[in-house]
Amino acid sequence: MWLTIASDGLVGVRFGRDRPNVREQLAQAVTDELRLFPRDSVPGWMRVELGEHPAGNGHGWFDDTTASTCCNSEEECDCIDRAEAVSRAADFVPDLDGLRHLKVVHHSEFDHIAVSFSEILANGREWRRVELFRDGGSGLAAMSGRTEFTCLTSGRTPSIAEISSYPHLSAEAITTTDFQTAWLAVGGW
């Protein structure tokens, strides 16, 4: 690989061999992830790599990014899109008393998590968690199970002030409806 950085800041990359064609392998992996964790937007690099303009062109993998893609069959699918998540979350009433909900924005570009949402019990322990990753992926964790890269916080969850004292994090309280929307929108059970 040859890396060229020009005086005007432009960067060029050239390979000593042809760039490998990974479109088929990437397409399958992305499709599988979108089925498991539907989202409202897909990063531009995924669209470009799969041969679709980032704005969508009506003929590619991500033409309707608001539609759920977590199931193969519409007849058997119980997944929902974001609009439906918002609608269902509006009527959600938690079974447990004393829950609080947090949204934490991760400002560091080196952190793979962009935003996390937590549902916290009265004793300070995390009950459910949603993570939205910088690459467009997402993860879920609950006392009843979790996805591959997301875990509940062990021990007491810090306060909003404690979390926000770190320069790369900012925390705020959110409503039960906000949390439930985030949970359902990425395939929460």
C-alpha cells in the first residue's frame, strides 16, 4: 500500500495489487445485521461499498431504511419500524416501580459507542441497555439476555453528574417512552 499526503491535505491510497472484491461477503453480513438490528439509517460507507449511492437510488440494498429488515418473511415477522416503535412506546408502562432512564452521548471518536440508553432500577443497577455504535450497528442487553457486544453495567450505575464529569461523556435523564422507543427501534424484546 502507498499512502500519499499532499501539502494541501489531500490523502491518496494506492494498493500494489487489485483491491479485493468483498461485496458478496459484506452484503451478506450487513443484510444479516440489519435483519437482527433494524435501524433508521445506514452509514454511507456501507452503501458505497455495496454499490449504492448514499442517498439511495431505488435499486439497492438500503432503499427503505425505515422499514424493518429483521425478518425474512412478512407473514411471520413481528419486528417493527421506528414509527411503530414510537407508537408502541407511547403506551408502555413498566412492570417495575422506581425506574429511571438515562441517555449518554459518547463524544470521543475513539469510542465505538456513539449513544447509550439505560434503564436503571431503584437500587442503581442497570436493568436494560441500548447501545448505538458509530458504524451504524446497535446492541441490546437485559437481565434476560444480550447481543454479542453489549453488556449491562456491573454494580451501581453512576449518577448523571458522575457520568458527565468525564469530558468525553454527557448524560441526561430521559423518559420511559424515550427509552422504550430506543429499545424497540433496534429490535428489543
